[in-house]
Amino acid sequence: MQPADLVIRRIDLVYWLGLWNDLNLRGDPEAWHARLIEAYSEPHRKYHNLEHLAECLAVFDRLQANATDPHLAELALWFHDAVFDPRSGDNEERSTTLARSCLVEAGMSVEHVQHVEELILATKRHQPTAADAQLVCDADLAILGQPPDRYWKYENSIAQEYDWVPRDVYRLKRSEILEQFLAREILYQTRQARDCFEQQARHNLTAGIARLRTTTS
């Protein structure tokens, strides 16, 4: 990824306004941008925060040539973790509800709103088939293929988000999740993402599983 200070700028208002204008939306884009920034800034978010959003959008910029509708794919990324409660199993569904409220208010067509909703929901299982969903999921999972120092920061942040789970239970469940990813024939659906992240992601996942299995406290 780019240097952190450059990446974080990707969530600046100017980018949101550019997207809003490209889609010919109406209403109050500044208010919605402020609402999203506030949501991703919630104190319980240790990973699913502004840094994650910015990193996803920075990866999207590298992959967007693969998109059928890059504007809608980018919009889905802005909203994909807008609702995050680590104790809840319906965060993606609630994020789509928020996105729908914004986009209907902004005058987006029903067809396009539904497409954005589908892209957000694709990040729940990360098993996309359509091109735009593949791009969105690849951006969301790019963290798995980052250099080890960033990957370990990610793992530690996820552990903090679930610090209410008993540690032995957390290690078991987390290792199962990582094993499921590692067992996939491919982690990334777009060729560019595979070239950039696949090999490092498999190395990181293997190391992550090993650490979870050997940690005793």
C-alpha cells in the first residue's frame, strides 16, 4: 500500500464529493460524509475504522479498471462497514439499510441502489461471482496480503474488537476463520489482486493460524 498519510487522505471530503457529483446525486453530501466519518470513528472499532476504509478505497483505486460500474463499487466500499457491532451478526444488512437511506434520499435509481446493496452484502461471505462484487471483496480482503507488520497489527486489532470473548474461545474461532480462508483455492478473484496479495496472504494466514494454536494466554 501507499504510505499511511497518503492512504488516509482517501477518505477526505473531496473524494466523497467527487463521487457524489459523478453519480449526479442530490441532497446534502457533506452531511452524509460527516455521518460516515463519525460511524467509522466509533471507539469500539480497533480495525473496522477509518484506516480500514481508507485502505479499502486505496486498493480500489488500483483495481477499479476491473469494475463494471466503478462508481457504485466505490460507493459500496464507503458503506460496507458503516455499521459495526462485534456482538451482532447482521452488520452488513444494517449497513445496506443505512446506504439505502442515503441513496434513496439522494435520488439514486432503484436499480442502482439495489446494486450497491448487493455489493455490500457480498462482503459478508466473501464468495462473489459478479465482477463488481469481486472487486469490492478483494479490496476488503487486501489486508490479508499486506506485509507482516501490517498483518499482525490487523490481527491484534481484531482481537481487541472481540476482547469480550474468552481468549480460548476466541483463538479457536479465529483460527477456524483463518483456516477457511487458507483452504480456498484462490483468495482473490481479480488477477491484479491475486498478483499483489495472494502469496503474502497465504504466508500471513499460515503464520496467524500457528500463533493462535500455540498461544496459551
